[in-house]
Amino acid sequence: MGRLIEEIRREIKAENKRQEEDEKYIKDKKGIEELLIELRQRSGLSRVELLEKLDNSNLSEKDIKKWEIGLKYPDLDMIYKLSEIYRVPSTEFVTAKNNSYEKGLAGINKKIIRWFVYTLNVSFYVGVVLTILIYIFTFIFALWFFVTVASQVKRP
């Protein structure tokens, strides 16, 4: 019985270690947002200059900013054009896009923060603080609402 318990403990430890390594590997992968910012800065292009090189009348500077913040991702046609501009294989863009999905960048909290960053044109840190403040105010309002409703309920 003691051997069985010891073997189970070892298996649990090994599984936990594998999960930690997988999480670290996913965190170390570069998302498409980071890749786009890095490539644009390395090439010395502004968003407007990149827009001109993409030569697409359906795109705006805001679209490029959304890609870099992670609110929106470029489609395959844009990925192909970006790979030609930056001289990087398109598979690297696709892999980075998949990495973004794996990292869970589509989570609701990060989406809210990104929208603050995009709409208010503030830093990511300010977006985090604003999100926390909204959560606190929402909690206080909900608490006040329930206390008010509970005090108005007639008890038999």
C-alpha cells in the first residue's frame, strides 16, 4: 500500500512539473502583437508608413494599432503582405497569431483593458487601473442595490 501511495505522489509531481513547463513555454512564446510591434520598430516605420506600404484602401492607422494592441488580428492576406514588407516568413506570423490565442489574450479582462488603452490612448498600466476602479465601483453599486432592495422587502 505504501509503494502505491508513493508511486501516485511521484506521478502527481511529474504531472505538475509538466504543467508548469507547458505554462512557461506558452508564456515565453511571442504573440502576434509583440511580433508586429517589434518588426515595425526594427524597420523604423511609423504606422502611417506601414499603412502606405500595405497599400490597402480598406485599412486605417487605427486598424494597425488594433493589431498591435491585440483587439483585432490581421487576416491571411495582410499576413502575406506583412511578411513581404518585413521579409519574414508568413508562417512566423501565423505561429505568433496562434501563440496569442494560446496565451489566452482573448480573455474578458484583457479585452476590457485593451479597449481602454485603445479608446483613451493611454498606457496598459492606466488601462489596468481603470479596469480595477470600474470593478470596485460596480461591486459597491451592486452591494448598495442589494441592501436597498433587501431593506424594502416586507417580512411576514
